[in-house]
Amino acid sequence: DTGVSQDPRHKITKRGQNVTFRCDPISEHNRLYWYRQTLGQGPEFLTYFQNEAQLEKSRLLSDRFSAERPKGSFSTLEIQRTEQGDSAMYLCASSLTGGPQETQYFGPGTRLLVL
Amino acid sequence: GDSVTQMEGPVTLSEEAFLTINCTYTATGYPSLFWYVQYPGEGLQLLLKATKADDKGSNKGFEATYRKETTSFHLEKGSVQVSDSAVYFCALSSGGSNYKLTFGKGTLLTVNP
């Protein structure tokens, strides 16, 4: 069990550019979540996958955001035409259906800075 | 909708002091309750959890009891250490179909030697 990993750990980009983040969940975890955390706030739910199906998206997830989980393994989160307001920590978590009360295990996050 | 309100920080204590971080919640149904901790430069780690009323979660000397009547899940530790310095987040999951977590804003704890 190597834990949840995320790549990159840090990303600096210019406004208007596209960025893509990757999350590798704990192997055999079928649920995968994306959250966003801004300075001084708790994480906020963005979207959720069960296997390869994206089952829920928050209203926070504008049309510029898209997430995929091909083959139900790793996931990517893409932000198109980034804005300064997108600057945040993007967290990924995974869990196992029927596991210990569905405990979510978090990755270290990707910190995005949009200039 | 679901929400979590936790004690505003920062909280500064001396080593071996008693810690309480208050957390109250609003949720539909019967949520599961969690405390997560974020040490400097690290990701969120589950500290403890409770899944039904009157359950007590405990780990590393920390405890929290699920109080349905007061909709609370206060975090306590009898004697804090410098190594406990971190940000603590209270969270709930209403279950249903997605088990997404709703977090409080976090409380920064600093423990001085």
C-alpha cells in the first residue's frame, strides 16, 4: 500500500493556460474524489468517481474543469483557460466501497498558482 | 445542506496542556464524523472517526464523542506535545450514494515547549 499519489506537487502557470493534474489512488480502491482547498479554508468537494463513472459534480466545478478516470484506475483533472481564482490546493482521495466506514485517504495535493 | 462549524483558531498551548477543539454540525440523516489532521508540509491524515451516536473515536491520545443531541464532535487531548502542532479539520459524511466529505475551516494548533 503506497498511499494516494498526486503529480505534480506544484504548478505555476499563466492565466489562460491549461493545466492537468494526475491522481493515482490506493490500488483496488474503487472510489476517487477530488477536492479543492483554498488558504484558510477546509477542502471543498469537486467531483467523485466510482470505478470509471463520474457520478457527481459540485456546482464549484465550472465548465472549464473536466475530470476523467479511464479504466477506473488513475484520474486526471484538467482546468482550461485558468484564472487567478483557480489558485488553490487540489486534493485527491480514494476509498473502498464497504471498507471501514468508507474512510477516505488523501494524497499530498497539487498546489496551483495562476499568475 | 450539510455544514460543519469548528472553533476558530489559532490555538496556542504549552506542552502538557489540555486541548479542546469544538466542532458542531448540521446534516441530514445520520452522518459519520471525522477529525483529519494536516501536519506542516503534509497531506490530510485521518485522525479518528465515529459512525453513530455515542461512539467515541480515539487515536494517538486524541478522543472525540459523537453527540447527536448536541450535534457535536469535540476533539480533546489530555496532554498535548509539540509534535501535535498542526491544522485540525472536523468533517462529516452523510453517506447516501457518494460519501463525500464536508469539512470545517480548520483550526491551527501550535504547541510551545
